[in-house]
Amino acid sequence: MNKLKVSTQIFLYVALILGAVGMLIPFLWMAVTSIKQPGEVFSTSGGIQWIPKHLIWHDAVIDGEKIRAWWGNYPDAWKEVNLFRLYLNSIFVACVGTIGQVGTSIMAAYAFARLQFPGRDRLFLAYLGTMMIPGSVTMIPVFVILKHIGLIDTYSALIIPGMFSAGGTFMLRQFFMSLPAELEDAAKIDGCGYTSILRQVILPLSKPAIATLTTFTFMGFWGNFMWPLVVTISEQIRTLPIGLSYFVGLHLTNYTQLMAASMMVVVPVILLFIFNQRYFVEGIKLSGLGGR
């Protein structure tokens, strides 16, 4: 029995390692390609060339001075499509949108989990039912509404439609319902109202779930391509995913600069995950398990 258990654990570890390596391969190819010359992306046989042939890969122009550096594709990509402006737009949209969605999800989840009012469960079921509607179905009606109120090609069009999430509300509601009701009763005895209970009791105990929702929400805003493409016209408003598409031409794709720009795009997401990882795993385990 012990041998079978050990064999099962070994098999599980090997499977997890192989899965992790498989997931890392695209990222490794992106990192390696970002420091290649354009002619070294693919081999002469048409396959992927993993190892660059030369030690120094690229000519970079820094402050008007031409130098040879392995990281030369990065400043070239930064200037090619004005990534600085796109970065500012993405950071603003992702941060404001994340704060808005997490804030509305917290308030809605607390209302559905703890407050008693007529039709609460039916209203929550109807709100939850919106998760069954594909985003492509609601895209055109939302676009028409924004056009009629004059919000097309504005930051508001990028942020406001994503500030409300049935999925985020559901996740936090399930977490809030797993918290002991006695804590709230004690707070009410001390004279706390609903706002004080939410701020002083519920939120401090819900950091794992909130960190998990924050991570998912930020990644959603940061990597969203279709909606910014639909509602923006000016390049001054557009975000990084659209900027990456500028490297893909009709007849030619600049893979080296595209991968360099992609590496710069994923950095904020990696930093956010590193910052939230101590809460992230715990939030994944706890969210949605409780409830009554």
C-alpha cells in the first residue's frame, strides 16, 4: 500500500513538472526571440530556432548614440509604437477598472450575503444568470448605449462597462457567507452599523478572496483586446494589447520587436502575482467553499 502511494505521488509530481515545463515553453520562446535578430527567429528549414547564433544580436540607438547590445530590440520596440503612452493608458484603465470592479463586487456581495430584503435570492439568481450571456452578445448593445451618451473613444468607455462583475460578486458572496455570523453580532452589540461591519470585520478577514479577485480583474483589464479595439478610435486612448497588433503587418511580422514588447507587457502582471501570491493560493482554496 505504501509503495502504491509513493508511486502515485511520484507520478503526480512528474505530471506537474511536465505540465509546468509545457506552460513555460511559450514564455521561454518569447524571451529568447526578444533578443534575436529578425533573421534568426526561424531556421532555414522553417522551424523555430531556439539558440541565437551570435553573442551580440542587435544595434540599438540610445540618446542618439548607436551601440551594440543584446537588449537592443527593447528600446526599438518601445519607440516603434509609442509604448510609453500605451503603458500609461493600460495602467490607468486597469487600475481604475480593477478598483471599480472590486469595490462594486464587495458591496454587492455583502448585500447578497448578509442583508435581508424582499426578493434577495431571486435578484441574485437573475444577476448570476448574466454570466451565461456571452460578451459578444452584449458588445453591440453596450456600444450603442455608449455612442448615444457620447462616451465612445474615452477612458470611460474602457472602464465603466467592466466595473460590474457577476462572477466577482458570486465569489465574494460565497466567501462572506463562510465567515462566522457571530462576529457581526458582536459588532452590532458594540454599536457598529452595516458600513462599519463591512469595513472593520468583513474586509480584514477577506484579504485572500479580495486579492484573488483583484488579480483576476487586473489581468482581465490589462489583456483585454477586443473591447478597446471596438470603442477607441484615437491612438492616444488605446491600450497595450492593441499596440502589440501594430507589429503584425499584412505581409510581414516583426517577431523580434513584437516579443520584446510582449515581454514588457507581461511585467506588471508578473509583479502583481508576486505581490499577491501569499493571498492568491489561499483565496483559490477558500473562495466558493463556504455558504449556507
